[in-house]
Amino acid sequence: MPSKTEEYLALAQRTANGLTRYWESWTDYLTTASRLYKYPFADQLMIYAQRPDATACAEFDIWRNRMNRYVRRGSKGIALLDESSGFPRLHYVFDVSDTGVRRNSRDPEVWQFNDDLKQPVSEMLAATYGISGERVSQQLADVAGKLVADYWDNNGGDIRAIVDGSLLMDYDEAGVEMQFKSAAAISVTYTLLERCGFEPAGWFDKDDFQAVYNFSTPDSVYALGAAVSDMSREVLRNIERTVKTTIRRRNAERSQYEYEQQERDLLDRRGLPAPEPDPAPAGESTGQIRQTAPDLPDEASPGAVQFDAPVGDSASAPVGSGTDRREPDAADHAGTAEAEPGSEQRAASDGVGAAHEQPESTGRGTGDERADLQLSFFDVAIPTEAEQIESIDQAESEKSPSAFVLSQAEIENALRRGSNVEGSKLRIWKIYQLQPDRKLRANALANEYAPYGPGGSSHTYLDGSSGWLDHDSKGLTFEHYPDHQKVLLRWDRVEKYIDLMIQSNRYLSDKERRAIDFPLELNAASAAEYTALKAQHPDTLVGFEAGGNFMFYGEDAAKVAKVLNSALFTRETALGEVQVTGFPPSLWARKSKELWSAGNDVYLAGLNEDGTHHQTKHLHKEDYLPIGSIINMDGRKFRIDGVDFDKGKVSLQDMALADLRMPIFREEPLSVVRELYEQQDEALDTAPEKAVDYKVGDDVVVELPTRTIEGKVGYVGETDVRIDRPADAGS
């Protein structure tokens, strides 16, 4: 079974193979690439293959920390391939459509080219590339031709080296040059016009893209794609800087004019002469009044410019080549502002609209650069929505302490009150112990808070201010006095906050925890049975069914509570005063696996009708990842050499190198290796077993999970077989 990395490598290969077969496929890709121009070709290819409609992509931390957005539960990241370390690894980014907003969340800012910007953009093209013209569209086409000619002069030898197997083999060297220049020039022109809102789809047809068909192998597609990506990126970055700089300068001049006009009007009313302006120091511009908003990738808009999807120069570098392999800057990809060179390069006041343009590198970039700005699902655990929201709220609270902000602390303070119905907190706590489904929990909370319809009560906030707390079918509404600001917290959000509080032992007070009626029902006989069982398994977490739960006692209880984030109590039992915790029998499979995956031996003793106990499950930690097992990773075989549950790491030995007497080891996350091990196990489990051909009269020995049966086959049916055993044993 191929690994995920191998599957995405195959996806990149398939996408490249089909990209130039039809001109519509190529122009569809160019449309996506025009929004994602800050990414290198290989990343553009992967995003196009998975999410061709993506508009603004960024890694997890950028969305949360810079844009004050959270990644929605269940969102599927866009996988990018990084081969900088010598073998491919996956990294993930998320599109803006995968994120949710909070108060003070930042939206992408769109830069658009329009008639008002025609003159500065045209002047920039003339100054930078030496190409003038009355129409910007024609200038862009001429610039594309000039860049393609320069690109061939610098890289023609490399391009001629990849013609093998493609339709380019039918041409001599001069023909290959002509085909490349034709294909690249039309592609760069299309990309530039698309990004600047000229709607090139109506300008070209399939005959204009004839040269593209000759790039018919993955190597030739990568060569063409990388060239088009590099050249388009250079021009669009220059246009972007010109547009933003012009708009900011005009805003500053407008603000300065309005200020001076107001000052003149005030002096005229007072009958005073207008003061002469002080001469501005050389090299300084007039003060900028308005702050720039954060620029996320530009959003696609009909007839206008689309999002700069990548939030930086590029996303994590995948397969392929390209001159710009830097990891996309947070602000670039996630829509945070990109500061311009010079004074605009200073950080914005809130630190979010202050993403700086970094120098473009000519090489592939280091793996560390990408690791810093890209999310690997294998290496990083994504926080829950509640944890992300808590972080966002806390950051916003610190930014504006004087304003009313419904912070995590305020929400928890209110939720610790429970509803207005007596005993509600303990009932809510039990909901979380017995109900694993989040939607059903949210419904149960709505019924608990508003059993008879809408209601409410006065509320005191942590800073001493007063307000009102309403609850109805929608959720909890916080109202703050005297400004009467209102914030609605829907029940699904309430459910997540309470879940986080319970997991962190912040929901119940010590007094409430002592008051919980935890059914123990451990009499003298069952206590003796438990003690004997624990003596047989001293280093095992023994769960003993009693009172409708699998109960753990003493040190076992403390370990279980830590792993499962369950409540831990001290109770007087037949074992004496001990710590206890547990979970319902309906959850035993999931809970025991959690304990097992944390490196514990687990024994669950189920209750019989006569009050005694039987073995429900016995899990050995050495079976979680058996030492010596062989797994496939990145197309190679590795032997599991050691497992460190405390660090969550697995030591693997490369079998191919071991055969060469080279003991090379590598360390991988436990969760990754376990996933690969389970995949191989599933493949073995689903493999068809060889059918046993029973015949009447055959002597057989059948191994069952609990016993062995020996005898003679007396009957063979379609789905069953009767085995006749000696007279003293029966059938």
C-alpha cells in the first residue's frame, strides 16, 4: 500500500502529464497560477490538482496568529511536497475558505488594476523593462516576450536537455528554441492579463497555444511551468508594489489635503492668516494618516483582479524546479499586509499588516525555512477550535484592554455558574462523561440551560462591570453595561468551551468534585477479587467493572485520568480511601486504545451475572508497535528498533542499508509509524484467506480462539461444517 507521500507524488505526476494535452487544461491552470503567483510552479501544480479554486492559502499559525482566524474542524489541508531534505515530505496549507472568523478577524485585501492606476503601472513597466506603450495590455505582452528571450539565453541549455520522450524531439535546436519561446510567451502573457483583470479568455484560442502541446512529458511540463511561474511572478510583484505604493501615497496626500483644508477653514472663521508650511526635511514624505489594512491574497472577482493566493513568495517547496523557493510569508499567503520597500516596510501598529517583502532567493531554499511556515500534519497536532479561539481572544484582549472583549476568561467565568436550574453543573459534567457526540452534547446543553424557553439573569464580569446573560435556543448572549454591547455564543461553541474546561480540570470546583456521586459498588468480595487481579498484573492499568463503569483505583486512576483528561476523585471504598476514575463500558474500546497508545498495558475486567469478573480485553504495550516489525515508509523498508512512548518517538533501521552492513537509523513520530503499521495490518486483514476444502470423513484439527477441536468431518454445508468428536467429547 503506497504511503501518503507516494500518493501525492503520483498525483503531481498525473496532473503534470495531463496539463498540456488540451489548451483548456493549460489555461485553467494558468488562471489558478495567476492567483497563486507567489508560489513556485511545483506548489502551484499541487494546489491546482487538489483545490483549483483556492484563493488565499497559508499555514495554520498564520491564520490564527496574524489573521485572527481559526481553521474549521474537519478542514482538509492542501498537501505540498518538499524534497529539500533528500526525500519528499508533506506539508500542508489551508485556503481562506477553511477558516472561520472572530471579532477583529482580518479579511484578505484585494489589489486591483484599474484606469486610475494605468499611468504609474505603465511608467513602472517602461522604467523597469524599457518597454513603453499606450496600452498596458500590449506592454505586458511585450514584457513577456522580452523576459522569455532573456530566460532562454540563460537557461536554453537546460531546456534542450529535457526534450527526450516529448514531441519536442521532432525539432532541431532552433525549432526547440522557437517552440519554447512561443509557448512561454503566450503563457506568461495570459497569466499577467488574467491577474490584472483583462479577461484574456476572450483574446486567445487553441491555435495560440499550439506550441504548448509539444511539452508532453512531466520533465518538459515542469521546465515550461517553472519558467512561466518565475517570469510571471517577477512582473506581478512589481505591479503589486506599484499599485500599493501609489494607493498609499494618494491616501496620504488626500489626508494631508483634508487636514490643511480644515485648518484653513478654522482660521478663516477666526479671522487669522493661514500659516506658511514648514519646509519638509529632505528624503522624508508627508505624514501618513491612514493605516494600511492587511493584504491577504487577492480574491477572485469577475472582470477584475483575483486573490494573491499565496501569502508569501511561495509555499513549501515541492517537487520540481523554480528560482523562487522561499516559504511564503505569512502576510503574503494569509492575506496579511505586504509592506513595500522604503518607509512602507515598517511594521504596522498592530503587527499584523506588517508583513515584509523578503529578498527573493534564486535557489530552492532550506527545509528549515519551509518547516517554519508550513504545517505538517505528521509533526504537529492541530489545536481544537476552542483552543484556537481562546488564543485569538486572549491576543485581542491584550491588544485592547480598555474595550469590552469577551475573552476566554470571561466565558469560563460565566460557564462555571451553570444554568439557573439547581444541580445543572453536575448534570452537564455527566453529559460529557456519557455522550461522545459533540452535536448531541450541544443539544443537551441547550435543553439544560433553557428547558422552559428563553431566560436570563444578571451577570458580573471579571472587571467588576455588570451586564446580563441570556440563554435561548440559539445560545448564550452576553450583554455588557452601560454600552449594551452583545455577543452571542452559540451552543456548539459553548460545548467546545466546556469540553476544554473539563479536560483542563477548570470546570468543577473542588467542592463540586467531592459532591459527585460516583457509583462505586465495590464490596468486600469484589475488592478481594480486584486485589488478586492487580497482584497478577502489577504493572498493568486494571479497569474493574463496578457500578456501571470500568473503575481504576489508586496509582492506576491517577495515570488514567492524566491520559484521558478524566476527573479524578478521592473516595472511601472497600479498598480504603483511594483515588478513583473510570469510564462507561460503552466507551471501553476507544478509551482502552487511548491508554494503550500512551504506552500502557491495559486489562479490563468485565462483570459477570454472578458478580465475578472476566477478561474483556488485555492489551500489551509491546504489541502497539512490536519491536522487529517491518514497515514501508517513503518507498523503503524499515525495522522497528525501539519505541519511546514518553517522547512519542520510534527508532527505525533502514533495511536496505542494513543488508549492506550499514547500521543507519532514523527517528520518526510514534503516531506516524503507528498509522503505517495499522495500514499494513488492515491490508493483511482484508487479504482473502485460502478456503479450506473439507470433505466428509476427514480427520481435522481446528484451532479456535478459546480451545482446540479434534475429530472427523461428519457433514459439510455451504456455510457450516459438523465435526464429530469421540463419544465422550460430543460433536
